[in-house]
Amino acid sequence: MGLTKQYLRYVPSAVFGVIGSQKANICFVTQRGGERGRYVAVAACEHVFVWDTRKAEKVLILAGQKHEVTFLYPSPDGIHVAVGYEDGAVRIFSLLNGESSVCFNGHKSAVTTICYDALGARLVTGSKDTDVIIWDIINECGLYRLRGHKDEVTQALFLKDKNLLVTSSKDSFVKWWDLDTQHCFKTMVDHRSEVWAMSVLNEEHRLLTGSADSELRAWDISYLQEEQAEGEPKVKKGKSLLEDDQSDGNDEDTDESPEDRILTCKKAGSILREARDRVVSLTADSKLRVIVCHGNDSVLEVFKVLSEAEVHKKMTKKMKKAKKKAAKTAEEDEGKEPVVERTLKDEIVRLSNIKASSKIRWADCLSCAGGELKVALLLQNNMVETYSLKTKEGAPMASKTARLTLGGHRSDVRTLAFSSDNLAVLSASGDTVKVWNRSTLQVVRTMACEYALCSLFVPGDRQIIVGTKSGNLQVFELGSGSLLETVNGHDGALWSMCPAPDQRGLVTGGADKSVKLWDFELVKDEASGHKRLTLKHTRTLQLEEVVLCVKFSPNHRLLAVSLLDCTVKVFYTDTLKFFLSLYGHKLPVLCLDITHDSTLIATGSADRNVKIWGLDFGDCHRSMFAHDDSVMFLQFVPKTHLFFTAGKDKKIKQWDADKFEHVQTLEGHHREVWCLCISPNGDHLVSASHDKSLRLWERTREPIILEEEREMEREAEFDESLATGDAPVVPGETAGEAAPAGKKTVETVKAAERIMEALELLRGENRKMEEHKYACERAGKELPLPKANPILVAFGNMSPSRYVLDVIKKVRSSELEVSLLVLPFPYIPDILELFNGFIRQGLEVELVCRCLFFLLKIHFGQISSSQKLLPVIDDLRSNTLSKVQEIRDLMGFNSAALQFLQREVESKEEVMFFADATGRLAENNKRRRKRERVVLTVA
């Protein structure tokens, strides 16, 4: 076997440069021992970053896998955060250690809203697939799926005191769901456009909705049970659903339609926002006393919900004013009592407006001690700001408390460069140029610049040069972080620059159809008296088309220039005479590079192809379809014929220019990749994307075998097609409002396959034992037992039935039902007989009962019609009832014992346990503070 070329794998190392992604919201979280309102969680592509706003540093990274984060929601206890992803998955992360133990898969597209119930035991998620799913956090499984909306679900909220759910959607409807019956009992159709956000206020008697206009609509909610408890008469009159839905809420009768058996909603009025566009987000604090909302501009509007006492006080003042006014006109209106109506403006008042430094993308608020309101804003330019507001003041002014800006650019990074020692990375965007330490990923220098298009480190790494959209060359000193000089280079955009191989100058190409060669010079600075670097223009090559890219050959013999006419012209460096014209691309060549030995040139074009040419005769060696969109950047790995390309299709690919092979694909970016840069030693690669992130990739010692890579790609495609295939049909299920919560995924299919393999192993072992028994009978003596299956031996000579139970136990709780749903019916009789044995022995009774009841539900028709299974089912019925009763008795006994012990300890030590202890401590502290105030007053 001949020697094969060895390729080494590049793997993702870090994501940096992104402070907060725009697709997901921002939320306050708590850290162990940290103060409230200090930490915020934001999405960073597929990860979640927890920032300490006081120190402006990352304290925790919740690592994702592949898909972008779309929504975050912290749990009521502050220990966990639920994260929704682009592929519809939901993961629960612990804020104590950053690990994820629970994963729910149910949605077919991006998760758009998440909400916990008051206890933190259930989770509701809404998605772009129009479904709403309720999840059980404790059992780690899906409860049911609610269908009814016709467009993306924008928000879902649990009601604390009642088992109800309210959801809003882009289909302009607000739906009320009874979770006991899993049924939508009321649909509000009064909105004429998308409902983007909502909040429940006034102890769940007021609903506030934000739509596509400048109004916040308020609705009064009255519950039938409460009205009956108060002894109100119930009058029934005939009224259609349509009439009830289209009523404006001003009628005074007490008609009850079929959908008003639980609650009624009447419009209470509306609040006018200052913004004229749609509501982007509407958030209330945990006490539901403050509401913040914003549109697509930079102003956050803050409203205060007055308490009943405050409203009463306000109305009393209004009544006094009305009486004074009536007293003046008593002659005209004798005997008439003034009437003051209570309106929505008396209950919800505008508190203040917060002007952010840029357009707001998401907002969150948090009430703290002393009436302080903390507000966190995620801005559209990759920035986070926090503000503080004293809500008890008459006209409070917001003060900015923190600003996270240093760790990222305000706009897309358009150029990257590595220093010669591989330690520093330069990135430049529309307004700033930053230098990063590659090992720590910390910003070393930040300097203001014009709109940057290209950049490089000057030999020696003490200065950098940036080419801008206005055609200027800006020279920066890294030591002081100052701009040394701005040289006017081109009349149009300066699209490309390349350092000379002799390190004495550089070449630039611009939109003014010219290529200019520059030399480095040291001149005396008049201000400081020290010498500084400057650029001296030496020669100009005038061309007929706009120059897009320029490159010196490493031997300094040739200069390659890419033009807007889709050709690449090659000139001699010394004389600037024409040498070759490389034509063949259908669209302009956006990037090119030359190998270290000056023999090959590779060109990447907007026509999605990469062509490899010989520099001796200009012949095209190979044309390869590289990306699904324009090829934006191309660079050879130093001292090799391997090169990387970056495309608008979000991918980075490595190629072999000798064998014309696709080596590997680096996937990670979620938007177009604008540029990349390879370190001089070839061990590191940095890429920049439209998703605002910079990604560092590093070369490992792991070799790549191309055949295995292609096989892995095919397997990934097959798994994807398997997961996106038709969902399994549940017998007896109708296309109603409620449906199972799970979704068929690659994991559920693999889990079902493992269960089937275990059952096949069980059948094989049983068959061997039957054959052994028959052989013993024929021989008339006891023969040695057959050899057990190697898998069972590996698990410590486990019995086949216990092995099946072990396989079922290892299936994720959230994927168990869907995995059982995939199982063909011929395996069900074996499973039922196994379950009967497990229950009789008391093995994993809870898990076995859960699987048993699900299988009985979905295969009820076939099981009930099978004579063979009737005795098994009858046996299961008696065994299950007795075993479950035993477990209930045991739990009841243990619960009673714990309560007895609690009472004993409390009586002995006079100490309250659990929640009582917390309440008693708070009460004692309150009394102590009261006593201290009295003492201070007397003193």
C-alpha cells in the first residue's frame, strides 16, 4: 500500500466577539451568593453567556450544540434556566454548574416562547410550528401538545391560581386553554393584527396585550366561580359565539355563552404608546407592578400599575376636585352629585422613558428593595445596557448602571489579520479596530477607525494598517493605541491590500480602477520628536475595471489582480507589464491566493466556484463547485497546498489544491461568513460572520481519512431524513386540539432500535434454553448450560430480562413514549409478559407502569382482540393494583413518619422547618427593625 497524504483535523476552539445575539431575549438570573439584578443571561449563537454587569465579564457559559438559541426563561427558584433552540429543542441548564440534564424535543421549528408555572414543575413552550406544548419538569417528559393557532405563537402564560393557560399568536388571536380538559374554551378575536406580547396583571384579573399598532389593549377578566361564590345571579340568554367574540365589551348584561363557562373578558380600554410601530417586547416585573415595552426604536417606555389603595386615593382626590367644581356651578345643577368614572389611565400610569444608545432588541426588568427597578436592554448593535430607576419618586429619571461593549464590535467584522508571532488577532468593523489576545480571547486594544475593508500587521507587529471604504489608509500604533496617520490612498473604496514579500511595503487595490504600490518609511514626528512609520506612494498601475483583490506571489515576481469583469490579470512586479489573464468565472472573483512556492493560484468567485490555475502558463487545473452561495474569502495554509474557503452559505471548507479533494467542512456560523485568517504557523484559524461572532479553530493531531468523512456526511444526511420523516401514527388519535407532546428524532429511533435488539437477544436466549431443555430430555441427563450471549457476559452475567429493563431505563425520560411508539406490535406481547414479571418482583414499578399504560393506550384495539394476551392482561391488572397500592402505602407511611419527626424536633428545640422557618425569620427581622426605628425616634 502506497503512502497517502495525511490531513489534520481542525476543531472549534472558542466563540468570542459576540456580547448578545439578536435572535433571543435577555433575562436577569441569579448566581450563588450574588446580588439580584447583577447578572444577565443572553444568547451567543448556540451558547448562552451569563454576564456580570458590574465587572463586565463572563461568569458562566451554557454550552449548546449546533443550533442557535431563540429564547431564554429562568425558573422561579432561580437555579435553572430553560433555553429554546432553532431546531425546536428545549434544554434545562443548571446555573450552579452550567450543565444540562434535561432535553425536550417536541417542536418542528424554532422555539419562540417559554414560561414556567408558579411552582416551577411545568413548562410551556410555543413555536413557529404554531403548536403549544406542556412539559413536566419533574418527570422529564411531555404532557400534551395543544393545537389551534394558525401562525407563530408569540407568548404563553400560566395562571397561578387556576389550571389555565393563555397564548397569543401572529394569527391575531388570543386563546384561553383549560389544562384539565386540554381544550381551548375561549378565543379572543378583537385584535386586527398580530399579537406580539401580553402580560397578566391585577392578580390575574387584567390582561394587557401589545399588537402591531401604538396601543396597549387592556381586558378585564372575571371568573365564573368567583362570581358564583359572591352570590351574583346567573342569567342565561341565547347568544352566538360570533356575537360574543365581536362584542366590544361595553354591554352590561350577564349573558353566558358556551365559552364563558370559565371566564369572561371585557375590554377595559387602551394605553397609547409614544412609539408608532409594533410592540417588540412587553415585560412585567415579578411583582406585576411595573411594565416595560418598546418598539423598533431606542426608547423604552415604563408604566406603573397602581395598587387598589393608590387607585382609591387617586379617585378620592378626583372626587374632591369634582365636588369643588360642582360647588361653583351649584346654581345651575341643583341636587346633582358629581360623577367620576374610573378609567384605565387611573390604574396604569406612565412612569418614565429610558433612551438607550441604540435600537432596543429585547428588554427585561426586575424589582429590587426600596422601590428600585433594574432594567436590562439588549441592543441591536451587539451591546447590553442596564439602567436603574426609583419607582417611588414622582418623576423618576433612569440612570445607566452598566454597559457591556468591550467584548465585541458594533457592526460586522469585515477583515481579520494574524500577527507574525501567532499571538495577536486583529479584527476591524465599520467603526472600530480591535486587537485580541488569541490565548485568552481578551481585547488588548480598541481603536476608532473608519469603515474598514482590509487590514494587516506591519512587520514587527508594532503597527497596523487598515484600508477603509473611503479609500484611506489608516496607520495605528499598538503600543499607545493611537492613530499615527491617515493617508489618502484611493478615490473609491480600498477593497484589498497585501504586504510585499520583502516586508518593505505593500500593494493596494481600489474602486478607482488602480493598483498602488507603497513603501514603508520612518519620518520624524514634529509633535513628539520621535520617528514614526508612514507610507510612501511609489508606483501606480491603472486598469480598466474596478479592482477587487490584489496579491503578491511569495517570490515577489508576480502580482495578481482580480477585476470586476470576472477576470484575474497577472503582472510582473518589477515592470508592471502584463503576463497572464485568467478567465472562466461567470461572476467577479472576490478572493484569491497564491501558494508558498508560487506555482498555483486559487480564485474564489461569486459564481460559487473555486478554480485552481497554474502560474507558469495560466492553465486552469480544476474548477470545483465550492459553496452554495458566493465564495467570500480564500487563503492557503502556510507552506502547504491546502486552502480554506469561506462562503455566504455559513460554511468554511478545506480543500487540497493538488488532488482537488474536499478535505473537511467547518460548521458553526449561523450567518454569512465574511472573512477568515490563518495563523503563520497554520495551527489556528479565525473566522468572522454576519452573526457578529468571531470563531477560533485550532489544528489537532487527529488525522482525517477522506472515505470516513464522506461516510459520516452520508450518515448525517440519513439521520436528518430519518428524523424529518413522517411522524408515527397513534391508533385512535384524531386531529383535535390535544396531541402527544413528543417528536420523532434520531435519538428516539436509535432508542427504539436498542429496545428491539434487547428483545431479540431475549428471544434468542429463550430459544437456546428451550433447545437445551429438549436436548436434556432426549439425552436423559443434565447437559452443561449453553454459553450466554457475550453482551450479557460483559454486563456481569445479567439475565436477559434484566438486560431489557436496563436498556429501557437508559432511554431518556423525555424520549421514552416516542421510542415505544416506534416499536412494531409483534414485540408488544413479549414486553407485556416481561412487565408482568417486573411488577411481580417489584422492579422499577413506576417506570414499568408508565411504559405499560402508554402501550395499552396506543395498542388497545389489537391487545383487547388477542386471546393470547387476555390472561397476561388479567394478571397485570391484579399485580399492578397490588404493587402500586404497596408503594402508595410505603410513601404514605414515610410521609407520616417525617411529619412526626418534624413535630418532635419542633417541640424539643422550638425550631420551625422549611418554609415556616423562612417566614418566621422574616417576621422576626421585621419586628427588630421596627423596634430599632422606635428607639431612634425616642432618642
